[in-house]
Amino acid sequence: MYVCLCNAVSDKVIRAAVRQHQPQTFNQLKRLVPVGTQREKCVCAARRIMEDELQHIAPLENIA
């Protein structure tokens, strides 16, 4: 699903960036993926996706 229509950024793109780079803040995510750069309507959704993906990453790191 598209999260940011202005920049055509999907939830899959956000999830992939979070998995690869593990940003800890939304500003770090914005440096990786162009979300919230124009109208900022996508900020809440992008932040939720980032937080959700980070929660899935943390348990996997504890296993290894």
C-alpha cells in the first residue's frame, strides 16, 4: 500500500529500509526514504510502520 502518495513510497519500501538500516528516529527514516517531505500527511502512518518493523527486528537479534 502507498503510504506517501507525493513520493510514491509504499509500506514495503519503508519496511525494507527499516530492516536494512534500523533507524531509531523518524528523522533518520526520512534520510533513508522520502516521506513527509511535502504535505506531511503520511508521517503518522510511516512512523507506525517503522515502529512495528523495529519491534519485529529486536526479538530476532536477541536469539542470535
